[in-house]
Amino acid sequence: MVSDKKHDDLVSIIVPIYNVAQYLERCISSLLNQSYSKIEIILVDDGSTDSCPDICENFKSIDTRINVIHKKNGGLSDARNVGIKHANGEWYVFVDSDDCVAPNFVEVLYNLVSEYECEIAGCSFSRFSEKIPETPIFDSEKISIYSGLEMLNRIYSSNHQTYLESTVAWNKIYSKNLFDNTEYPKGKIHEDEATTYKLYYLSEKVAWIDCGLYYYFQNQSGIMGTKFSVKRLDYLDALYERYLFFKEHDLPLLADITINRLYIYFVDYFSIEPEKVCDFDDFYNRLVQLYKLYRKEFLVGNLCLKTKIRVIASYLNLNALTMKI
């Protein structure tokens, strides 16, 4: 994408890093090869115990655009937040350290927010497990402009790819102003689910291009590729907080969708087979704790009568949630 206007804002690329030595060089190299050169690359070493710290320092020694931060392990959200605090750019981009991006990734997204005066621009992503995908051909006909409210609806799309692309943090560029009072929840996974919707709410316009400029590495040993654990229940917390957010900001339809989804996930998690969960007792006890904390909202929320009957019955027996009626 070539812009008619002249823009030279600094873009801060924030990369949280933890024990990904075999993938890190590939990631950083793709960032150094960006066609948009006015960037700073903030490598946040989140207490890595492998050779990641040395790799970061080696790259820093060969390119002045790289800033390395070494910190005690605090998780992905904490690393992103630390990167934001050290960022000097007008725009922020997040890249996961086992992924990589097309050479024109930053340029295309930056030109989109510049040309269409948006607070966020995003793109599709391409999955890979071995060979890095070829750079996709830019097509201006694949550009769409949405309101922030329309993007809030896209995170509930029945199309799984649309839902993922709209929800994750890493295939987008953001105005730094969106993070004045927004941060990622420290110590939580599903941090995107807990944050991205707030950024859309703050945005008047979002540009989108259906072009796989972000390359997502399918690493089955990563956080989301392992067995279920009690940490996966962070998703329930994220949904509940989102529900309260939509209620508070007078978005009743989105609140209704969210409380229904929260109920469905509780039922799914109560139905999960023990062998699919690490430390099943911890998982189940935490699930029960969360359900008892949140179930009153199912009674006052806009759920169907059959569901509310199940919830009432669950006060006597939790099995009522999964029993056939």
C-alpha cells in the first residue's frame, strides 16, 4: 500500500519474550526487515531461562532501533504492559515472539490508520508450522472500515477466523492514546479477551484489510496447546468483566450476548472429562467457586426460561446444569 500523504510517526513494536530461543531470531529478523523503517523494537525478556537474553542483546548490538528490557517473570500481560511503559511511539504494535510478520506488515497497517484516520487497523493472519508464508499481494479492494461498535460485534462472530482476528492483540496497530487508561490483566491468560473490546469501545473507526500479513506459528507446546488447567478459567473472568462493562456503558445487546456466552462456557466446562484436565480437582473447585459467584447474573440477565430453571435447580444440585431436560 502506497500513501499519497507523507507520514513519519514512530511505531513501537512490543515483543514479550519467554523461553522461545529456537524461534526468536526468526521473529526479530522479520521486524528488522520492515519496509516502514521508523520503528523501535522493544524486546521484553520476561525472565527467560534459556538463551533468549543473549539473543536479544546480540540483536541490540547491531541495530539501534532495538531496546531490550530484562525483567522478572510476570507473564505475557505484564510483559506487554512493561513494553507499553517504555514505548516512545505514537502507535503500538504487538508481536508474539514465536511468530513473525510480512515485510510490509507495519507499513500497510500504518498507512491504513493514517489514510482513514482510524485509531486501530488490523489484518488477517496466516498460519504456519514450518515454512514461512510468502508475502501476500496487497489488494485495496480488501479494505473495510468499521465503527468501534461494529468491531465489538465482530468479536462474537460465528465465523471462528473472524472471531480470532478481531479478538487477538497481535495483528493490529493501535493509537497510543487507547492505552492511557487501559492495560493487560497481569497474571491472566485470555488477556486479549479481557482487553481488546475496551480498545474498540474507545475507537471511532477501525480499518481492516483481509490480507494475511501476520504469520501465526502453530506451536502446540504453547499456552493454548496444552491440556486444560485452572488457568483456562481466566476466560470466564474475562467474559464476566466484559458483561459488566457492556451493562455499565449502556450496550444491552452486547451484554445479553456476553452473559449467554458465559453461561454456555460454564456448562461446557462442567461437562469436560477429567482426563482432559491437569489437576482436575483444582480446576473443578475453582469452576464451582466462579459459578456460585456469577450465577445470580444468569437469573437477572436476558436468558431463556429453560436456562433460568436450570440455574435455579443448580442451587440444590450443580448437576442440573448438564442434565437433560
